[in-house]
Amino acid sequence: MMNKQSYRLHWSAILISFVTSLKHLIVPVLFGLLFGRTNDTMLFGTYYVYMILIVLLFSILHSTLYWLTFRYEWVEGELRVKEGVLIKKRRYIRIERVQSVDLSSGVIQRIFGLVSVKIETAGGGNEPEVHLIAISKDEAIRTKNFLLKKERMSVENSDDQSEHVQIVTYRWVLTTKDLAIASVTSSGVGIVLTAVIALFPQIEQLFSITLFEEFIDFFLGTSYVLVLFYSLFILAVAWLISIVITVFKYGNFSIEKVGNELTITRGLLEKRQLTLQTDRVTAVRVVRNIFRQPFGYSAVYVESKGGGTNEEQRSTVLFPLIKHRDINNELALYLPEYLIGDELIRAPRRSLIRFQFRMVFFPALAFLAFAYFFSEAIYFSGILLLLSLLGYMQYRDTAIAFQSNQVMLTYRTLSKNIVLIRKNKVQSGEITSSPMQRYRSLTTARLSVLSSLFGKTFSVVDLDQKTGHALLAWLSHSKKE
């Protein structure tokens, strides 16, 4: 066990904290530069520049004081942290509360040969309970081993050197080919597309003449083609940015299982290493987006008590890209309690009209109102057919299956989701029926599991009422394995 000794972060924590704080300044700075420019000045005049400089100086001062006041120590199985510039905080964390330990190494950490350690607990919420942003690699490994009780286990095992005791190790690596496919078919293009659409109109301010408009007008000369060109160009830019982000995010991805621990390593610029214990996994979620499903690929995520990230909706990616037919084979090695079944109870045929109504009715009303004033809108009527097709796919993919100790939910919004939950991991279950659902003897089933502070709820709509009651009967069984 580690001795009682006070530790301080590496001095580069000042620089790392300062750079991190700059992220919060990006929005106001871009707002001033893009929207506040006039012919000869900027928003708020020259005072705007002074305001930014003052904020930067204050951020440097705060980062320095944060480093000076931050201390952590180990006392009798506890991690004790002292921090705070104006408001002093003390945190005592027992190792039993630790759910996951996330090691990462950004550009600045890698320059100094350091590591960042994020410690998640059962009540940590959306932010890590403790974040050691700059410590040595050796200290980071000792911290991870201590928090995950490896140090205690090694002491106990030192008295028992039985030859028959072996720890089975499995390793899975994302190949370069699969990384390329994952990047091209990533659904993150939608998020990037929103940002590109917001910023693209401001590009015009960088040029003295509108080069794009002159080019299009000279060669094409129609406003419809101009709109199409702009749309395709913005989509292409968003797609390329999404590819780059995915490559940097999932490059060098690997999973290693030792005993009951999963160690997930990933990242090109920022290298991350997350360690999860398999008994703290509460659900497995398989996602088949519309770009990957036709080619037989899926992504697999796990829900756990700690360890999720905001960009992955508080989940942890287990396989960024995997052939759907191979998922059970890999889960049998890494999470053998979670396997995809074949027997499904699907939504009844009478629920199809509700799926169609949700997807088509209100868009059709909006389309008719728009077409009344703009007859050209008739050219976009095909969108209603696509929405109707999506509604049918949602109906077809809505199903549930429960065995003696596992329930499987399948549903689709845009991507198809398959959720696997063990009975003893279900925190709560309920079925609800609106008046229209009761008229057709339908119900909505919801199951909740622990995942960070707030948990996570999965819903399957418009199941047969008998199926919903059978699910509740399955959950209420007194003996949960």
C-alpha cells in the first residue's frame, strides 16, 4: 500500500490548464471576429481586444494558483485531494467507490512525457471525480493499479504461487482497413455538418468578391443548381472533417482483457487508456448506422458505472467497427454474459400506422403549407417517401426478447440499436400506454440501468400489451441471477 505522502502535479499542469480554458473562449472570440467585423473596426471597438487580453491574463493566473494549491495523497486505502483557489475543497475517495480509471496523453503531456488520469466513481456525474492532469507515467500506472486493487491482489497472490493459476489474456486490434471504413461511414458527419453550415456563410467575408457565385453563374447560371452545388460542397467539407476526426479519435485502437479487466487504448494525437472491470458493465449496445448496415458492419458500446464520455453519450466504445456476424464471437471472449439472441417478439402489424404517422404526418402538413406559397417545393416531395420508408424500417426493427437472465431490446431512430441487459443490472422497468396506444392494445416498455450519475433509459415503443406485461413479470421474478 502506498505511504502517506503529499504529491503535486507537474508544473506543466499550468500550461495544460490554461490551454483547456481557452476552449471556453473559442465561441466568444469567433463570434466577435465573424459577426462583429465592420469596414474599419470590430465589435465593441478596440475594447473587445482588451477584454480578451484581460480574460487570458486572468486564466493564466488562475491556472498558476490552481497548480500551487492542488495536492493529493494516499492514506489507508483512500485517495485524498485538496484543491481550490478561492473555495477550498477536500475529497476523500475510497478505492471501493472507483468505477474506472482513464489514462490519456495529449500533445502537451506527450512533450513532457506525462499522463493525465481521470478517476470515475459511482456518483461522479458527467465529470470525473478526480482529474490529475499531469503526472509521470510511472505514477499514473501505480495510481491505476492501486485504485483497481491490483496492488492488494499482488500481495495476496505472492503467498500462493500455485502453478495452476493463470490469467487468460485476449487482445483485439482495429486494423488500418477497418479504421478507414469506420472513418468513411461515421455518423458523426451530421454533427460536423451542423457546425459547417453555421460557419460556411462567414467564409465570404474573407474575400473581396464572391468568387463562388461568379464561378457558378458563369458556367451554370441557374439558382437551383447553385443551391445544389453549395449543398454538396458543404456536405463534402463536413464529410472530410468527420473522417479526420474519426481517424484521430480511433487510431491505434485496441482492447486487452486480463482477468476481469478491460483495457481500451486509442487515439493518435491524444492517446487514451481506459480500464473497466467487466462486472461493472451494465449493458451492451450495438449500433448499426445507415452507412454501415448495408455492408454488414456495426459499432459496439458498453454502459458502465463510470467510464463514459460526453462525445459518446456517456457510453464507452468497445468495438468502433466490427462485422455484425462476428459480434457474438468477440463478446464471448470479452463479455461472455452478453450475447445477441435470435428469437424476437416483434411489434404487431397494427402498430405500423403509428410509425408512419409519427414520421410523415407533421412533415406532410409543413410540406403542403410550404408548397402552397412556393410551387417549386414539389421537387422535394421525395423526402416524404424517404420518411415513410424510415417509418417502415422503425416498425420492422422494433422488437424485444427476454431469456432467463438477459433481455434484448431492438429499435431504430435513424440507426438501428440492439441493447443487451442482464436481469440483475436492471434498475427499473415500466410500461406506459397513451390513449391511442390503449385503443390499439399497444404499450411502450422502458428499462433503466446505471450509467454515470443519472443512469440511462432504453425505450421500445408500440409493443403488444401482452408483451409489455410479460416483460414486467420477467423483471419481478424474485430470484435474479
